[in-house]
Amino acid sequence: MDSRSLKQTYIDNLKAKSGLEQHRPYLGMSGISQCPRLLYTQFTNGRGYRPIRDHWHCREGYKEQAEALEMLGAINPEGVEVIAEWDARYKGHTDWEPPDGDLVEIKSVYWDKFMEIVERRRAERQHYEQVQAYLRHGGWNLAHICYKARDVPPEQWRGDTIATCGGIPIWIVSVGLNREVADRLDTKARMILGAIDRGVAPDCVCGRCK
């Protein structure tokens, strides 16, 4: 086997085992914060061409998630499928429900984003809205969003941010149900699913949809 074929074997296996979904036959709660036009297009046409870097990021994300759950004490963690009672096409899949009954979601981010989250002391909007949907339809009282830095610049191991986090690049944001936000997300999900049923794409609000 030469170097080219060896590399191609790696790429083929990465694509096959990354866990990156090309098409979801449902509206995912994890992405409900995104543009309605984008969510409509992904539901009806799939996600289209996904470059190899997307497979790489997805694979690395699952690895980081598994490592974080292990360190948090999860033993054979199993996520829960959360389904909206008013339409089974709107659903999501959680990361872990600890014995105390709360919800834990793992998010691995790069250092710059990790720093932003620590400095703001609040979750990213996409992640906040994701857990709001989970709390509304899964019945939990509290969700803990655990941010783990994928990369830490060597000089930052002595920096103030790492010290603030207790010496490791982990930051946890606890979130309770915000009924106003949860209601808004339900309204958005109903609108998108209604557009799918009619076959008429909703308006783009991000300015990037084609």
C-alpha cells in the first residue's frame, strides 16, 4: 500500500464513521435557532455536499463529548429522544441525564469561543435555545451546558481564564426554562413545519440563504 492509498483509506473511514448526517427526516431541536429558510431546505433537500473538514469536526466533536462525559462521571450514558407532543417531526436527542434528574449537554469549542463564553458568563444562543426546547418538551427543570475547550494555547495554562475555571478548560452554564423563549421556539417550529407541508419556503432571515 502506498502513501496515497493509505491516506484515502483514512478519508473513506472518516466519512463512514464521523457520524455526520446528510439528511434528517425531522426538524432538529439542536438547530432550531438557525434561519427558517435553511432549516426548511435541510429538511426537504438534505444538507448537500459536506466537505471532508465537516466530517473531521463532527468526529472530533463526538470524541470530545465522550471524553467529557466520562470525566463527569457518566457510566454508559444514553441520551433521551425528546419529541414535541404536537408534532413528532420536531425532536432532539440529549447527551446525558444524570441520576439527579437534570440534563447535561456537552459542547466542545475552540479556545477563542471558549474565552468569549467565559467572559460573557452565558451560553451561546444556539445552545441556549436548544436546551430551552429540551426543557419544554422533555420535562426537565434544569440543564447544564458543559463547554470544553478543544485546544488550549500553551501560554494560557498559566492564564487567568484557566485559573478562573479551576485549572482546567471546562466551563458550565446552568439554564432553567424560559417560557417566553420556549414559546417563541415552538411557534417558529410550527411555522417551519407548516411551510414544509405547504411546500413553500419561509423567508430567509440570515441573508446567506440562496
